[in-house]
Amino acid sequence: MSQKTISILGSTGSIGTSTIDLIKANPEQFKIRAITAGKNVGLLIEQAKALNPEFVVIADDSQYETVKSALSTTNIKVGAGRSAVLEAASIGTDLCMAAIVGVAGLEPVLKAIPNTKALTIANKEPLVAAGELVLNEAKKHNTKILPVDSEHNAIFQVFENHNREQIKKIILTASGGPFRTWSKDQMDCATPEQAIAHPNWTMGAKISVDSANMMNKALEIIEAHYLFDMPATQIDVLIHPQSIIHSMVEYKDGSVLAQLGAPDMRTPIAYALAYPERMATTGKTLDWTALSKLEFEQPDTTRFPSVKMAYDALNAGQAACIGFNAANEIAVEKFLKKEISFGQIIPIVEKGLTFAQGKTVSTLEDIIALDIETRKVVI
């Protein structure tokens, strides 16, 4: 594989650090042009010294002097604030890893698309809120979109575009999260510490909470709709507690193609980084002799109503998806700060979905305005 240039937007988060682990293990294959972080200044400085990128950005303006001073003996350019994040996103690369959590990653994604050959997208919220806009931009600039979410990465690997008309449905698998067997009353009183304790995956706090009430799967339904241009009626969800089968595509001839692997995010990240080739990883591998059984069950939409709400949002249109996502982001933020209970998240999301339904959005400015308005209304 020839050397690729890459920028990492969100280098200190779970996806960003896993990406850097893979790059460190394969240093001859990548040259890092830019890395950005939100607030984790210590780790950003450590990464900058280890990787020697051309440009380092801390989104928190107040930390500029700290980063600048720490890197003063290097030739690394240092920036801070929102404008610097967008500047980093605009640097020309072969690959751009988009891993900024939440809809805050939307504008950087749109800045990156005209300036990179392939966007490896790990943050699902930009696609949920602005899927059509993002994909139209990618088509306009001939930029490849490579999904990093394990489920969408799995679908990407087994989705036969030349046989699109022969696809019956795509099946997104879900572990069921830490509360799969809990009663609704138990879940309503769950603490942030319990919610982020995922049984299979090591992830960031926000996505872990989303997994606990299956909001993550709900958002993935919307993401899959846009990524694979599939109607909601051809997207199913199946609970698979072992997280070995990451997703499946069922064809009209009865064949089902599935992608399997250990629950380790380094596997889909490596696939996206090396595409269309493959690369060695430092991740877990499957021990087939240790697999005693693979279980499957239908999601319980009474205890986990978020899955049904995703279909409602998709059927209602883009504005509803924006409200759905915005309300969830603010609710999870409040829950992690222990300002609301776990049981209050879904009612807040329902409120956001209802509020945004029927509103008109067509531009990036419309999307951002509705996102902000929804957050104010629901809390």
C-alpha cells in the first residue's frame, strides 16, 4: 500500500486514539497532516510530539498558549478555536477521519469533503442530521464515503452494489447494551456509570449511553438509510448479544451475507484506513473454538422505544431527524452531568422529534438553526 496522507478530526476520542494506534503500528503507510481535539490538551500534546503532524488544533481557545508553548521547539503549526478546526478539515489529504462527536462534526465534515479523496466517517450525527447534504457534496467532489461504525462498515463490505435490485433488506445487529435484560423501572433509575459500562465494546461516553437505551441503533437506522440509499422498510434491527456478527445483507435469492469479527473498533477502522486494500491490525481476532453459541432476538420496543422512533423520524423527513438527534445530544449531555435521570432521555427525544416535525430545512444554516432551536425547546 502506498503512503497515504491523513487528517484526524477528533484525535483524542475513542475512535481517534484507536486510529492513531493503527497508524503507529503501520508508520510507513501514513503521513499525518493535521490532528484536532476538543479539550483534552494533555493527550493532544502527547500525540503531536509522537506523530509530528503539520498542524495541531485545540478547539478550546483558552488552551492555545498551553499547546503553543508545549510544541514551541517543533515545526508544528498550532491553531485554536472553531475556525482552526475548519482550517484543519480543509487541508488536502488522501483520507480524513471524521471523529468529532455529535452534530458539531457536521461543518468540519462538509469542509473536508472537497479536500480529501476519502472521508472515513465515524460520527454518525452529521449523516443523521444532514445525510442528503453530506452525500450530495461527496458526489459533487467525487469523494468516497467510508463508514467506520462497525455495523455500517460491515454492510459496506457485503453490500453488492451491482446487485442492488436483488437486495431484500439490510439487518443491523445490536448487542442490546448493558440494560438488555433490565426492566423499565430499573433502567429509569440507572446511573451514568452503569450506562457507560458496555458489555462488549470500548467506546466514548456519549455513544455508550446511546447504546444503553438503543438510541445508537436508532441513529444507525437513519445513517444506513442515507449511506446505502435504502428505504426504512428495508432496514431491520436484530439483537445479537455476542457482537460477533456485525451486520448482514439479505438477498432475494435467500442468501444472507454477514461480516463477522471480534468486537474491536480497530477492525472497521483498519478496513476504512486501508481501503480498497487491507492492513494488519493490533486488534482482537476471533477464537472460533471459544464460540459456544450465537444468539438472536427481536428488539423489545416497549422497553426500547427509540428504535421505533427512528422509523417515525425517517418517515417524517429530515427536520424530524434533526430534532430527534439534537434532543438526544442535549439529553445525554445532561444525563452524564447527572442533571436528569436515564428515564428522562427518551421523553426529551420524543419532544424534540415532535417539535421539529414538519419544519422546512434546505441549507446548512437551516440545519444548524433547527438543531440549536430544538436544544433550547426540549430542556
